Amino acid sequence: AAPVISTAQVTYDTDRAHVFHSWSAQKSLRPMVIERSEGCRLWDGDGRSYLDFTSQLVFTNIGHQHPRVVAAIQEQAAKLCTIAPAHANDARAEAARLVAEVAPDGMDKVFFTNGGADANEHAVRMARLHTGRYKVLSAFRSYHGATAETINFSGDHRRWINDYGSAGAVHFHAPFLYRSEFHSETEQQECERALEHLDSLIRFEGPQAFAALLIETIPGTSGIMPPPPGYLAGVREICDRYGIVMICDEVMAGFGRTGAWLAVDHYDVTPDLITFAKGVNSGYVPLGGVIIGERIASTFDDRVYQGGLTYSGHPLACAAAVATIETMRDEGIVENAAAIGRDVLGPGLRALADKHPSVGDVRGLGVFWALDLVRDRETKEPLAPYGGTSPAIGETLAAAKDNGLLVFNQYHRLHIVPPCIITPDEVREGLAILDAALDVADSHTVS
Ligand code: PLP
């Protein structure tokens, strides 16, 4: 008899024959087939289950397959699947109202995009039209998207090969005490010196050149580094001094991830523009956007905004956002993320750091945490180089996965970023697996 080929194998073979994957050399790829997902768990083609401490690309804040969001998409599909952006539509209007409601006072308008990169593209375009200037400041340790412009605003290594010098990007060092560029010993020093550096960079580059400063409120992919108290307020002051539009990128940090609706809520700062995507509807249907403060919004009261997208404010995506935000409110999901970070995940990760010499630093809040893995705690030599990986990291990730835990990784870091709905028991289950995986990382340290 002919051998029986599983449906998972057919999916895998078809994928390998036809799907061109992101950020990868295609030939060596071995993608995992996912058959099912629910809450904080996934099941692969062999029926094995995994705790998802990645939230995929840090977007399933409400967890997988939340029934209320799935039902809202189904109802919207039956009612009005799609409509052009020029028309008014109840799902789009209500999504915009709810997004503006979670934003700081005075930020009442929302421009919808399909994701995070185009949100940043449009925010920068608005800033350029508003100021009549071109250049854009952004941090070296940052990620703002993969379009031609946003990959240049991004600091991480993926910019290098895509950098044609055409985006007007100028990079600065944001504060990061553990790997301080400023030889700081305290958060306060790091804050003051990072602000001095930014101010000096702007003065020497020419303040009149800058349209915008684009900054992740809490940098995500590049290391989850909550800024020291006073830093973002200082950035706001510098932007005001030089007439630069302040854009906070909340694509990853927004909508519950940090235990607040938006990460700016932790810092008492109001930017001119906020960009969002991911958690706004947990990626059930692609959606992003720009929340626009009064000053920039009024620029376009009588002047045409030269920008748009065919699917801006797509009804299915907006219905998913409405259901997501309402459900997060009704079920206290943002509060849960805060409590989990404060009472279970934060203390649990710090306990792992005490035990494992490979953990050089633990940073984060809510369900947004990074472990900085090092070969040597004294020198802080990373367990993989900037822009690369290493056998030590590969083996550590494999140990976690073999025992049913998926964690997010960049370079030498593990990011512990589960859905905001995670329970204390699920956190403890994941931490136990992580504990064993870190034994593997420890075996690569000098101690
Ligand atoms: N900005 C930040 C902070 C992000 O983390 C990302 C994606 O990870 C983006 C922008 C780009 O979003 P997208 O991939 O939806 O274009």
C-alpha cells in the first residue's frame, strides 16, 4: 500500500514548494506546522502542544482564538465584509473612537493602516508635511518596520543591508543602563547623559533639519528597555525646543503589553503622534494606525493629507479591534498583564537570574520581559554577537521547545512575552521549562 501522508506533511511540503518566507534564506528553513491554537497554547502538526511565550511576533495580546473576537469578525463578515475608506462605516468609526479613548487627552483622531510599518511611514509623512522638514531622528536600538523608509529608521542590524541613505534617518543612543554608552552607573546619570547626547546631536546636525523624532516608548525587539524616569519627558522638551514632532511607536508596547493600555501611560508624556498595530486587535485581521494629536490634526483641517491605503480601516479588522478593546476592558486583561508582571512573571524571572549565571540582566514589566544572556557576567559578553546567533542560543531555544515552550529570541536575548491573558499557573509551567533550558545556556558560560 502507498504510505499514508499526513495533512501536516502535505502542508509542510506545499509550504516549502511555494511560500517565500520573511527574513530567511529559503533553502534551510524548517517551519513548524501549526494546526490549532487557543489561549496561550499552540498545537503542531503532530498534535504536540506548546505554551506560546512569544505571542507570535508579540501580537496576540488577547490570546489565540478569543471567542468574542472570532464571533465579531464572523458577524462583520456576514454584514459588510469590506468598503472603501472614503465611506463612513460603523466598525471603523467605533474602532477609532475606542482607540482615541485609550490615548492621552487631546489625541482624538485616528488614521488606520494595515500594520506597524505603514503606520510609522504615515506618521513621519504627517510630521514632514506639518513641519516642512525632512530628517528623522530614531534610536540605534530600535525596530520600526521593514518598508524602505522604516527599515532605515530602525536601528537594528536589518537596516544595514537595506540602507541607501535616502530616508533622512539620523540615529542616537537611547538610555540603556545595563550596556551604557555613557559610562553611567545610575539610572539618573544614564537619563541625563542620554538627553545631553540627544540635544548635542540635534544642535550639531542642524535643528532646522528635523521633522520628527521617532521612538519606541519602550523598545521591544531590540531589548525591552523601559526608559529611566524623566527620559521621555526630557525628549518631549527637546522636541518642543527645536520644533520637532514627537512620535511614540507603540506597535509592540501598546494595548496591554506593559500592563497599561499604552506604554506612554507609565511616563506622563503626550507625544504628537502615536503609532499602533499588533495588540489593537491581536492581529486577528491586519490593522495598524496613527493616533493624531490636535496640533498635527489641525494642519490637515483645510489642507489635503496626501496619503491613503485601499484597505485603511478595513471593516473586518476594525470589528476585531472593537471586540478586542471591549473584551480587554470587560475581562480586566490589561490589569491581569500588570499583576502577572508584578507578582508572578517578574519575580519568577528574577529568581531564575539569581540561579543561572548565563542571565546577565532581567528587564521589563507587564508581559514584556527580556533576559540578557551572557557568557560572562563580569564582562557582560553576550551569548551571541550583535546581529547574529550562536550554538549556545540555538541549543537553549531547542531545549525550551523540546519541552513545550516557545520563547522569542533576538541575538543573545530571550524575550518572555506571553499573551496578556496568561494565568499564574501557565506562567509557572513556562518558567519551569525555562529553568531547565537555562541550564543549557549556563553550560556555555565561563563560570
Ligand atoms: N514598530 C515596532 C515597535 C515593531 O515592533 C514592529 C514589528 O515588530 C513594527 C513597528 C512593524 O510592524 P509591522 O511588522 O506590522 O509592519
